[in-house]
Amino acid sequence: MSALEHGSGAGTPIQGVTLYSFTRAFHGREYDLEGLIRKVAAEGYGPGLEVIGFSSFRGFPAIDDAYAGWFRDLVDEVGLVTTSLAVNADIGIHRDRLLTQDELIEYMTLQIKAAASLGFPIARVQISITPDSMEALAPIAEDHGVTLALEVHADQYASHPRILALRDRYEKVGSPYLGFTADWGATVSGFAPSLIEAYRRRGASEELLGKVVDLWNSYYEQGPPADQTEHGQRFGAFIGLAAQNGRPDLGIDFGINGTGLFGPARVDDWLEIMPWIRHVHGKFFGIDENGEEPSVPVRDLIRLLVENGYSGAISSEYEGWHWNHWQSPFEIIAGEQAVQRSAAADAGSRMITDADEARRTLSAHLAQPVRG
């Protein structure tokens, strides 16, 4: 039963963006960190601002007080609201071994402290964090006032056993500082046309491209893979398809994107973890000539969030920059956010675009107890 059916009202999601969407402009030195933040504010991509720690802050997670103060002052000056800091769970940072549990907790604690220092109320963590680790991190997150929102990203999905195990542990622990980041890439409905165009520009034949789309569509009809063995089989099928059609050089690329970026779960799969969704990655890949996202069901996803009372932030996350060298990411982000606003209105609500309202709404959203 949705929040609207329950009588608790529609959600009012907060519009925002992750600077990850502009990676190409950042790496190309068109903008530095301050320039990107000012651009986001000036062009109205906020008020929500998400940043990736290791790619944006030199020396991360070591952040001194002076730098943290400068960053927070800049965000306040331009009228943005910090939403989520993307942190990493790199258990393989040593060449010869994985981190022990104690080492991982120490590593994550440093990043949680950095998030708090920089003014982020949420730290996005990754799927390599186990239920045991999340439980151990809960009191540390509480001490620093930072919500840990583990990212549900393809090839995982909300009803995947690993995600349900985390959900069940959250319910057992009962901490409001544990939750999820819902990445829309887990619920894609079509192979991105902009990626097909990129392969075309790399010389792939129309016959091969048609077969790639047909293969992905067949997996969409089957639904997401039941386990890692099936995921591996699908990955291998894309590699085999490329080899059989004279383009073995494209096989790994087909596999990575076809299974690890375009997740075929259905929109209502998110209901499995809806009460624990604390942040959303509005993953998308492009905007077509009709002003719509042709491969991500943005309108259905927004409606689901609105109808289930979600009033947290949505960070527009443009992933097409990996292959689309011919269009401006800024224009594409503006187009996708227009779709979000239109979809929220169609669902009987709206996207929050005012910074003061966003700040109040996000604070209330994160303070709500989780009721499964």
C-alpha cells in the first residue's frame, strides 16, 4: 500500500545532481571543483549537491578544518544543500590481501568523519560492505550524525538476496542511520540509444548492434539474474556475441554495460526496501528528441517515489559521459531534470528546488523512524 493510499500524503523529492555527471568536464580541466559547484548553482541543477570523496577532495579522507570550512562556506554562498558524499569500501586496497574487518571499520570511520566535517548528512557506501560491517558502523555513524546509505546498483537489485540480507539486518539493528541509496540503473527498461550510437561510431555493424539490443531485451524479459552464476553467463554471452560477429574488441564493453550498468529489474522491485531508501541516484544515459529518457523509466520511478512518500534527495546521475563525447552533459542534465519535475507534477506532487525548503525537508526525511 502506498503512502497516498495510507493517507500520509505524497512525497516531495528534492532536485539535485552528483558532480560525477560532469566527470568529463572535470577531467578535461574545463572546471575545477569550485567552478563546478558554482556552475551547478548558477544553472539551477540543485539545490541538492552530491560529491564523490576520492575524486573531488585531494588527500581524502584526510580533510583539515580549514578546507572543510572553505567548502561549507562555498556551498552556503551559492545556495546549495549538501546531500550525499560518495565514499568507498575498497577492501582490496592492498595488493596481496583484503582488509580485515577491523581495518575496514577504521577505513570507513575516517570517511564518515570526513562526511561530517564537510557537512554531508549522508555517506553513500558500496555493496562490498556486509551486514556485519554495517552493524558495526551504525554507532559510529550515529556519533557523527551521518546516515550510511548503501548503494543498490546493477547487477544487484532491491529483491536480490544480498540486499534483502542487509535490509533484514537493518531491521534487527533498528538504527535510523542505516539505509539504502536506490540507483535507477538497477531498473533500466532498454539498451541506451546513445551507447548504440557510440558503438556505431566505433565501426560496429548495424547487424551486430541489432543483435546486442535483442540479447539485452531477452534478458529484460527474463528479469534480473538470480545469482552471480547467471550474471556471469549473461556477461559471457555478450562477449561471445561480439566474437561471433567479428568484433571481439567490443565484447568486454558489451558485457560490462549490458549486465553491470543496465539492470533489468522492474520499477516496483524498489518496494522491497522503500522504507529504508534514504537517497536516490537518478541514473540515466541520455535524452531523446522528444525530451524523454528512452532507456530509464524516469516517470514511473518518480511516481513510485511520490506515491510512497519519499521526500529525500534525487541526485541526477548522468552516466552517458563515459561514451557520449558529442553532446554537452549540462544540457542533458537539464533535460532529465525537466522530466523529473514534469513526472512529479503528473503524480500529484512536485520536486523541491528551493534550498531552504530542501534543507528542512531533507532533515525531516532523515529523522523519520523506519517502519518496515
